[in-house]
Amino acid sequence: MVSSTIIAPATAPGRGGISVVRISGPKSKTIAQGLCGKLGEPRKLKRCKIKSGKGAVLDTGLVVYFKSPHSYTGEDVTEIHCHGNPRLVDLVVAEGVSRGARIAEPGEFTKRAYLNNKIDLAQAESVADLISAQTEEAVLAAQNSLSGKFSSDVNSSIDSLIASRVYVEACLDFPEEDLGADDLARIGSKINEQLSFVGTSLASAKKGALVREGFGVAIVGPPNAGKSTLLNALAKKDLAITSSVAGTTRDSISVELNLGGVVVEFTDTAGIRKSPENEIEEEGMKRAHEVLEKANLVLCVFDITKKESLDLVRKDTLTVFNKCDLLKQPPKSNKERVCVSAETGLGLDNLVELILARLGLGEETTILSRRRHVVCLQECFDSLSEAVSLLEKGVGLELVAECLLSAQNSLGKITRPVSSDDLLGEIFSEFCIGK
């Protein structure tokens, strides 16, 4: 049980029309009364004079009281709304500290909400994701996660796994009753249902993690193919130096663009050829290959007026023929290749559509996930796959039961992990002070 009372600004630092100071804990109401006088009814704003301990009026503002457990943290919470002067906010916080509160740690308000069962861990993480989201799709997906959709799906799957475990354990507790083919088929059917569900959730989580983190697209190709010109055309501004001289780009240049509601980082790389002319070009090619390995998609750019090729062992590669404006009849574009002119803008809209399609961004992202969620779902999927394999081999149900328990524990780590002090510290440290 948390006994301390915490205080911190809940609004962003800097000057603004208003600022909100949040207080949470057993002394919250008393501290607010000392600062603002008599409070109104719970959840109702009340006009007040905010006074110092010496009786000086600091500001005229509003105060609202949220009675436990009907608050964000599940504790008694008060919020003081004052003018958005940083110095004034500091004074209000200092007065709260002098009356028995302490400055909140990063994410401590949300951490208390989690500890008081107001939200689960996945929802807590989505709070930070919602605050930091850079695109419309990321905002909507984070809000979806915060609403509990992802958690509900996970908890539903956990319930189904528990039901399967109960059935398997019951079979183990009564060995005198021989298991028939129908019994084993029923167990296998239940596990396969969960396997299918978790597989779908895993695919969605992988996409959600990429939406949160952003996608990486590497622009590679031979020297003087127009890679830098293409980057400038996509960004609609001159970022990279362009020249008719081959090998102008020596180092990688990156820019983040909003495509289809998600952040996509495009990286222009040095030209790649079989025999570099000097050490600088060799280093540039080395860095180009490093970018290529990390990218979610590779745009392999060629000058359509030249016969060039690259040896890239990548499935996620889209061939881009540049300088198509120089041909009277350029080849038609398809899903594997696209003809453009970075100089004139010809075919760029089609290129963007193909990029979005290849990144799997044609459909709405329902949830915003973290790599941690992907790992947990993958562990669950692997455990269920092993359980199915054991059943098919006719191995004893003891091992199947262990696999189901492992799968359940993996899912449980997403919403409410056991022995998670270190994990909680890592997660909530990413939050801002007043959240």
C-alpha cells in the first residue's frame, strides 16, 4: 500500500494559457485545502485563490478533487489549474512539498494506477505511447490499446488457456480413465484454436511495434543512379547534395517522412559498385550495407538509361528505375518494379503507394505494440506449437500441460507480470514527470 503523497506538473513545461499541478495520495485533499481553501464536490471544478503558507495570493485559478477510488491513480487526487507561468508552477509545487508531498518520479502517477488495478501494464505502456505518438495512425492505435482492446484479447486468450489446462490436468488426475481418440482430438482442437489466435495477434503486434518505432527504408544502388535526387523529391526539399559526378554521396543521409499516417525513415546511401576507387568510397559502401541490413524495405535505384545490376540477397526489395523521363516509352510499372523520374516527379505517387503496400500499411493498425509484447506472444506461440507437436507424437500429457502453463505465463507477462520490479522500473522511467 502506497502511503506517500506525490506532486508534479501534469502539463508540459514552458509558458502557456494554463498549467495543471496534480497531487495524489492520502494527503492530497489536505494539501489542496491548504493551498486553495475549501474544495468543491468531487469531480467538480471550483474557483479558488491559490495562497502560499504565509497567506500571499499566488494566483486565481481552479481546483478539482477526485475521491478514491474514482481517480486516475485510484487514490485521492486533486488538480490545481493555474496560469501557465513556469515560475508560478514551481511555487505551487514547492508549497505542496512544504505541506507534506514529495516530487513525483517519472511515470509515478501511471505506475500507481497500475498498482491500484486501474489499468494493466499494456494499458500503462500505451499512455506513454499516446503522448509520444508522431502520426495519426500511431495516435489512434495507442488510444485503442489504452481503451483495453489489446488487453481484452490477451486476457481472453489466457482464460481459454486456463480452461485447456484444467481439462488436461483433470485427465492427468484420473489416469484410471483411459483417454480416447475423441478426448485427444478435443485437446488438440482447443490448442490449435489458441495457436491460430495467438498467431494472428503476433502478426498484428509486429506491425503495431513497427508503427510505434517507425519503418526504415534504405535507398541503395550504383553511383549516379539518382538516389539523392529521389530522397530530395520524396522529402520535397533539398537534403542531399546532388551532382552529375558519380560518388557525390559519401555518407548516409536520413529523413523521417509521414507516409500513410506512419513515420518512415528514408536513408540515402553511398553508391555501391564492385570495385571502390578509394578508401573513402569503400567506407561509404560499408555504411550503405549496414543501413541495408537494418531496413524494413530496400529501394534499389537504377539509372534506366544504363545496364546495371546489384547482388542483393533480400526478399523485401523494390526495384526503382529512375530517369524514365529520358525514354520515349519507359517500361510499365508493376508490384516488383516502378519507373520514376526523381527530377520531374513522374511516377512518385505510384512509388509511395508501392512502398506503403510493401510495408503492409494498407490496412488500419488496430493496436500499438512494443517489442516486449512481440517477444511474449512469440514465446506463447512457440509453447503452443510444441504442445501440438507433442500431441501428434503421442507423448504424455504431462509435457503438454507444461507447454500450456508456459504459454499462459508468457501472455500474463504482457498485462500483469509476476516479479516485475525491474521491468516496471524500466517501463515507467520512460514517462514524463507529471504522468
